Amino acid sequence: MDALKQLKLAKNGYIIMSVLFMVLGACLIIWPDCSMAVFCTAVGIMLIVYGLIKILGYFSRDIYCLAFQFDLAFGVLLAAVGMGFALSLLLLVDMGTDPCSMMSKAISAKIGMSFGNWQALMNTVLLVLVVIFGGRNLGFGTLANMFLIGYFVDFFTWIWNRVLPADFFTALPVRIAVLIPSVILFILAAALYMDVDMGTAPYDAIPIIISGHLPKVPFKVIRIAFDFSVTMIGFSFGGKIGAMTVIMILALGPVIQ
């Protein structure tokens, strides 16, 4: 098969994938009560097809890089999946998460809303504030962080609750064994998210805006104070301040700066 035929095949594959995603979205809207097994099967098939298209594009002489033109967006999606996967485990381990997730878990549990729905609602409000006060560097990554991570947390939590024993996270050695790789994965996924540079999360944009109005105050101080305030809000709603929460309060500001 020559390069032009491979390129045309990759292009047609993208068109088919786009149509499949649209059909899946329409089905979820029309039949929102469809089983998770059906959803997972449909997504699994599309991911396999997507992977085959990528492999085909890699081995073709694609001078226009058609098969890889969406790799930055794919990187953001991959980061969202990774952070959602890691956060779902960190929440179940119950030894602390980042301040934002800690607050979101506490508030969503208090008002009877799913973690993903609360994250979407909170981030929408924060995004409005960010736009009003002149926030910049908003893009696809902003939307992915707003809406995908929380729902991926719900999705993976749903899986763990069905495949793992109810008392799986009660033993301290098990919790520590799960905690360490989950934290590493979360950091790697967050690094990937920042590396593609396709938009800042509304939560992360707030301390940046505050720093712009307080130029004499180091950003790390502002970020630590911001994360501490958010943690106190979560604590007031019954959230648990774990060891990882304290570490992240003290470390996120200096690391980002």
C-alpha cells in the first residue's frame, strides 16, 4: 500500500471515529440509563480503532502529519484519564488528596451530589470568575480539567466498588502500597497536562490572578494560602485532612513556581 492510500485510509478512519463518537454521545443522551457494560464495550471498540489508526499513521509516510494532528488534545485527554484514575484510588485510600479534591469530596458528599457533577458545577463558577477578572491561557485543557477528571473519578470509583472487596482498603500496608504509585501517577499525569500547555484549570488560574494583583507577594506564598483556605472549607464540610493533603498544601506552590 503506497503512502497516499495509507494517508487516505487514516483520514477515513478519523471520519469514522468522529461519527462513532457522535453516535455514542447521542445514544447516551437518548438512553441515559444504559448499562455501564454497554458503555465500556462501545468506548473500548472505539479506542481499539483509534489505536489502529495511530499505528497506521506511524508507519505511513504522512508528510502532512494528518495522523498526529490531534496528539496534543489526546495528551490532555490521557492526562485527564490518568489524574481521574489516580484520584479515585487516593480518595478510597483516604490518606489525603490535593486540597481541591479534598474539598470537592467533602462538599459533594454533604449535599448528596456525585463528585463529577460537583466538580463540573464548581469549575463552571470558577471559570466565570476567571473570565471576569482577566484570566488567560484558557483552552481545551481548561475544559478537559473542568469536566473530565471528576467524571473519570466517578467512573473508576464505580469500577473499584464492584471489583474490589469492601474491606480492601482497611489494611494499612495495602493503603500505603496503593498510595505511593497513585501519587506518582497523579504527578506524571499532571506533568503531562502542563507540558502540552493547552489551558489552565480554573482552580489553578485563581491564585495566578491573585498573584497578578499582589506582585510583591511571592506566588508560592499565595498558592499555599489559597490551598490552605480551600482545605479549611473542605474541613468545615466534614472533609478529612490527611498526610498527603498537608504535603500538597506545602509543596504545590513552590513546585509550580
